[in-house]
Amino acid sequence: MTNPTQPKPTPLPAILAYGTPSGPALTQASWFRAEDTEAVKAAAKELKFSVIELHTDADRALAAGAHEGVLKGTGRMIVGSVSAEVYRRIEDHVRKGAGASDPSNSGSAVASAAKPATEQNKNALPPAPLATAKPDLATPPNPWEGLRVGARVLAAYWNDKREFEGFWLATVKRIENGEFTLEWFEAPQYPAFKKAPKNVAIVHPEFRVTGK
């Protein structure tokens, strides 16, 4: 007899979107499910993210430290922020794949992602160690310092069961004591709420809600 209450299988990461479209200070990466692969590729190209298809357990290990991304019905993609360590691990994996003698190795999906990663690196600072690569370079502006009341950010959302459901657009209502008071952009009728910086991501400075 089948148990009608048995838990749903845990989804496996099938494709990873990553990049620093807002600048090297904000490293972003999220994984998506297999059924969203083509839509993620299209959205990533539009938003200037790179992608890696995850075929093996070794590939899927790259998703550790990254949350599942959100792909909305309009095709818009929301990618969460990750630590510099997680992002560096992804880039190292891509560089090793790009330098392999046999790029047709079916055990890894890095070959298909090597070109987008290279194109992205044209606009990014040199790879680690960043602190000693070129000490005479000017320090890039910190996007966090430019946040003001009324700015749009992405806030992490957990449902009533404490299950993470991605990052959603929110409006900054107050900034004090290292904490943000936010309001959901698409649901302003809900009470304002507070978020620690680690649960907030910054959108690209050219992002417009209208999509134009």
C-alpha cells in the first residue's frame, strides 16, 4: 500500500547561474531544476549571468552554499547572493574545465560554460588573490554604501514551514543599527519587516521594475 503522506523527493540542482552583474563586490549564484534549464539559459543571457549545467555529483557539489533560484512566470530570474568563497570555488571549477586537454569530457558540464565565464571576466577584476593582484587599482565602490530609503533590494523569504522560497523584490523603508526595515514591493499591504544584511541582496543599478 502506498503511503499518501510520503514526502516529495528533494529536487536536484540541474543548472547553476552565477555572475557579478552589479559589480565584483556582489557575488551571486543560484541553482535551478532540470525543467527550467532552457528558461534559465535565456534569462541568464539577458541578465549577463553565466551558467553551468550540472550532470554529475561533482558538478552538483558546486551548488553547495547557493540557494535555489526563482524563475517567475514572466521569465524573470532571481539569483541570490553567495559568499566570496563559494563564488571562487565556482570560478576555479570553470577555469579548470576551460584548461582541460579534452573539453569533450562528458563527466563535466564546464565546457559549455567556459565561453560565458570568459566573457564575464572581461568586466570583472582579476581572479584571486584580489588583494595582491594589482594593489594600485582603485577600490570599486561599495554598493551597500549607496543604499538609501526607497531603494529596491532582494530579500530572502521563508514560508510558514521555514522552507526557503527564494529572494523577492522589496523596498527599503529604514536602515539603522546594521539592519534593514523592508516592505514587499508586490505586497505592500503586509506589515514592514526587518532583515539582516546577510539575507538581503542588491539588484543591478540599472534594474527597472517596469522591465524597460
